[in-house]
Amino acid sequence: MSKIRPSKGAPYARILGVGGYRPVRVVPNDVILERIDSSDEWIRSRSGIETRHWANDEETVAAMSIEASGKAIADAGISAEQIGGVIVSTVSHFSQTPAVATEIADKLGTAKAAAFDISAGCAGFGYGLTLAKGMVVEGSAEYVLVIGVERLSDLTDLEDRATAFLFGDGAGAVVVGPSKEPHIGPTVWGSEGDKAGTIKQTVPWNEFRTGDVEKLPLDSEGNVKFPAITQEGQAVFRWAVFEMAKVAQQALDAAGITSDDLDVFIPHQANERIIDSMVKTLKLPEHVTVARDVRTTGNTSAASIPLAMERLLATGEAKSGDTALVIGFGAGLVYAATVVTLP
């Protein structure tokens, strides 16, 4: 017989508050077109993107996270001291160690909360939400802060016609806490590592250490390019449209509901054509509100779902208590989908 005392957490967990931060600078497609041979019409038709936000020197990964988190904590009606865990999903915090989550936890004024970063690309928010739910139910924390944050402008090759227009910066955060009823459904998640090369960093960091310029990509003026995110657009599109619609349906099934029971659909804001195709494949009813934050925010990877959620609630397009399907998918290739009740 085990001598270990069982943990005691909440019966269930739910999202209690949400907050977002978008950088001050708004970048229209015209700015992107200064470096690539394309057109505003082409960018909009291929992605739906009209503008995106790019961070300035002061709008660091930590600073944007703190702004979004403060709003989420206030929205949840708790204090920072009550936060027992801080989970940050990001691929654009360039300090390998320590985790940026520790800095955020300290500056928010938590009482020495457990804090760590995860790297799960555009599915990172879903991964973080699942971990937070487990922490609340297991009892290792009463309230957990989940942050998705990116400065993808730092990882954008402005001369790459396939990706230059896609990426934006920002931070989104939610507070996950105890609940007497289930408000976060089972997560359907996974990875397909055999497709890892379809979305990747152009050059690993250690290539810069060798000093072998011949191995490094150069810009149009012959200067060494900083590492950037690159992707095989058509392969990613097909995977997202056909495979992720199946995952989304599995999440509905796991939660015990049908598309008719949904109020809101919040997919990763990668591309509006992908969103439209998923809506069609899932046969979502007309009453379901679909997040289209990608039009003015671009693809912000791990930040895209909480930012889209925050905007829908702020504009009144969605309301507290609505049932929402959320799904993230991206580099890895990784994915995560679940059904939640909006805060």
C-alpha cells in the first residue's frame, strides 16, 4: 500500500479571465510590399491579412506578457499573489535560460509562483491551457496564468515573399482556476514529427557560432540574414485544412457536444483561407461566431487564440458563458484542440 497522501485539487477547472496586448505600431501591407514583389490584393486574397502589429524596443516579450497578464488577472477578479503557476508559451524569447516566465511571475507580484516556458509553436496556448487545468485539478496551484506571447517580427525574413506578410507581435493571457462544473473539455493533442521540416527556423543558432558565412543565408545586399521562420505553404495549408478539421471534430466528440451546441469557434489565426475551409469542413451552423482576428493582427503564433478570444469578448461578438471550440496548430507539427466556456 502506498504511503503517499493523495493530492487534493478542485473538481474541475475553467478560464476565469482573459487579457491581451497588441503593440502600438500598426503595420499595413504597404510596408511589407517595400521588400517583396507582390500586391495588397494578393496578400489579402491569400491570407486575409490587412495589417499586423510590430513591437518596438520597449515592447519586449516580458513587457507585453505583463500587460496582458495584468488585464487577465483583473478580469478574473483575483490578485497576483493568488497565482500559483505561470506558464509562458513562446518561440521568440531569445534568452535560452532562464525562462522568461520567472521574470514575469516576479514583476507581476506573485508569491513565488512556479514558472516555466514551453515551446509548442502555434499550438502553445492549447498546451499551456491543458497543463494549467491539470495543475488546478491536481491541486499544485489554485490559479494558473497561461500566456501566449510572440515577437515574430524578430523572426521574419522581409524578403521572403511566402512569409514576409504573415507574422505579427502580441501577447494574450488567461487565468485558469477552480470550478465545480467542467468548463474545459478533454484536450485532443499530438504531434507529427515526420512533417517537422514544413515549418522551421531557417538556420539553427549554432551555425552562427562556426563563423562559416558560406553556410548562412544572405540578403539582397550580401549581408548575413538573421534566422527566420520559413514554411512550405501548400503542404502546411493542406495539413491544416484536412487534418485539423478532424482534430477539431474529435475535440467536440470528446466534450460530448455537437457543432450545433457551439457558440464560438476560435481557431489559430494563421490564415483566413484555412479558417474558412475548416468552417466549411466542420459544417458549422451560421449562428456560430468565428474569430477572424488574423485580418488586423496577423499570425501571432502562441498568442493568437487568447488575443482572438479577448477581442471577441471586448467587441461583444462573444459573451461570457458561451461555449467555444479552440484549436491551435503549427511548427512541429503539433496541435491541440478543446472546448471551453468563455470567461
